[in-house]
Amino acid sequence: MSDRSTRESMPLEEATVSDMWEIAAIVEVLERKGLCAKQDLYDIITEFRRKNPRASIPATAFPKPYLLTETENTIIDNILELLNKHGLTLHRSQNLLERLGRILEMGQRVAKGTTN
């Protein structure tokens, strides 16, 4: 028997979507830093898929994570600016955002009148 602590496993779909958003965030940072454009990455991915047909995923399988509303983009920009302004490391930023997610979930449960 393993000594590892038991943790609730994440469904494959949730893990895939989580990875998708993390990659989208990395792309966003690269573009904002002027290191590349989203179109450059799209072109590279298209070329990779052309050379490796088995790696192709239908375009409709997942939504394009970078197609956000202007309000969402503004909020993300403001959050990133604050994280950078306060010098939070990647790990601390992730922990902070995870805590914020739990607070939002808790608020939603309270609003619905449930606490479970």
C-alpha cells in the first residue's frame, strides 16, 4: 500500500480543460511580452498537425480559450498587472487564484442557500 496521501482525482475532461486554460495563459503572456503573436503559435500548431496527422484534434473539440469578451480581457489584464505589481511568484499567484475560486464557489453556495 502506498504512503501517498489520497486526493480526489480530476476527471479527464476537467484536466484537459485545465491544461487548455494554462496553455492559453502562457500564450497570452508570451504575446503581451512581445515574444510572439497568437497567429504565430496557431501557424506552428497547424504545421505540426499537418506533419503529424494522428496529433490532429478537430477544431470544434474545444473552444478557443483566447476568444474572451472585452470585459473578461480587461479583468485578466488587471489581475496580471496586480500580480506583477506585487511581485507574486507563479506558485503564489496560482495559490491566490485558487483561493479566490474557492471563495467565489462558497459565495455562490451561500447565495443558493446551501453549504455543501
